[in-house]
Amino acid sequence: MTRFLLRRLLGAAGVLLALAAVIYAIFYLMPGDPAVLACGKGCTAPQLAAVRHSLGTDRPVPQQFWTFLSTLVAGHRYSTGPTTVWCSAPCLGYSFQSAAPVTGMLLDRLPVDVSLTLGAAVMWLALGIGAGLYSARRPGTLRDRITSFVVLALGSTPVFILALFLLLAACVWLQVLPFPSYVPFTENPALWAQNLLLPWLAIALVSAAGYARLTRAGVLEALSLDHIRTLRAYGWSERRIVTRHAVRGALPTLATVAAMDIGALLAGAVFTETMFGLPGLGKLTVDSASSLDLPVVCGVTLLAGVLVIAANTAADLLYAALDPRVRI
């Protein structure tokens, strides 16, 4: 297991380095002056020169990329013209438009995405696994067909359509919930959950469809194995067989997919945050792209890539822990 862990961590480090190179090439080496985008339209010539020097775009490309990498792990000092600003490690850049380090801006928004992701993940796992088990217990019956149809319909619905329907139903027609506005968990846990209930449902109902299909397929495959028939011959109940043996066959796949989905959702649920007005990373990305705030867009992209790579690495490790055969 230790050797497998080291291989996966080294592989993740290599992918992170390649990701940083690609992001730097896209945002800083493509046609156009990144200093102009970072500094804004009202930037004077001395300020523009200071920004170019701060970003390192006035140096050879190898030195530029080295400055970009070293900034991530050692911090960097940015010149705003008359003054300089220190960005502590891990430094993802400095937003001259917002006059703030990008890392701080992302950390302010990250709790929203963490809250959104964890609550939605609990819901989609509960709904997906529950629906899959319910369907697999009676394959080919009417309830199996109805469950499969509902799962297919929800999985095919765009999340922004479902979000709009939930807003209209709960906030306008029935008026049982207020329009969502993010409240930190530390301030009021009840209001935190109440305001995130609709976003959780919107993501969970769409995402649960895949988990229901995976659970159903894994359980049905496990129920066809020889040792399951032996347990039936010994008089074990069907519920006991399913819960104690058949579900285990679907766990490695479910854990792998869940880890990757959580990483992708943490990277920014743009549609969900925009529909519900939540101030998360997805909303920040849209706003920064609209205002051409290049350092923020670059920082969000890099953070999103790191989260996805970390989630995939965690999925590999979790799969290896559940199924020792993959460690070879």
C-alpha cells in the first residue's frame, strides 16, 4: 500500500506541474498583454511597467515560468505603483482591480462551495444508493421500471432548469422557504441549512441518477455470484444478503465516482451558484471573466485543477483500500 501511495502522489505531482505549465501558457503567453488586463484600462504607463515587472512578463519565458512556480510556494511582492504589496504563500496572484491577493479572495468564497458540496454529496449518495437498492431488489418489476424512468428523467434535466423549478415551487408558489442567501455555519447553523436546502436538492436530484444506476448494476451483478446462491440455500433473507454482501460489490465504484464528483463540484458549481445567488467560486469566476480580471481567473482555474487532481488521487487511494487487487 505504501508503494502504491508513493506512485500515486508522484503521479499527482507530475500532473500538477503540467497543469501549472498549461495554465501559465494559456493566460500569460497567448497573444495580448496580461499586464494590461491585470492593471485595467485606467492604468498609467508607470503603473503598467510596475505590473509587468511584478508579473515577470518583462523577462525571458523560462524565468517567467519559474517566477510563476516560486510564487505559489514562496510568496511574491507585487508593485501597485507607489506602493508594494506582499502576497503570502500559497500565492495565486494579485488582483489589481480588487486590490487584494487572489488567495484571500478564493478563501473567502471557498466555504460556500464546501458547504454546497458536502450537503449535496450527502443527499445524492442517500438518494442514489437508496433508489438503486430499491430498484435492484425487484428487477424487471413495475417498481424497477418506474424508478429507472424517474432516475433517467432527473439525470437528463439540466441543473439550472431544476434550480429554477425549485425556486418557483418553494419560494414563489408555496412560499415555504425564503430566497436563498448564504449564511455562514458558524453564525447560525439552522439558517445555513435552510438557505442551502434548495441548492442541495438541485444538485442532488441530478447527480443521484448516476449513483442509482451504478448501485443497481453493482448489486444485480453481485447477486448473480455463486456464493450468493449458497447463502440463499442456507436460508438467508434477501434483505440480509443485499445489505451485507451485494452492496459491497458496488462500493469501490461508488466511492471512486463520488470522490471525483465532489472534487469537480468543489472546483465551482457555476450554474447552481448563479441561479441561487450564492457567492462561491463559480460566481467569482463569472464575475472575474466579465471584468477581465486575469489573475483571479487564473487563480480559480489553478485551484479548480488542484481540487480535481486531489479528488482523483483520493479516489484511487480509496479504491485501493476497498479492493486490494488494484494495488499491484
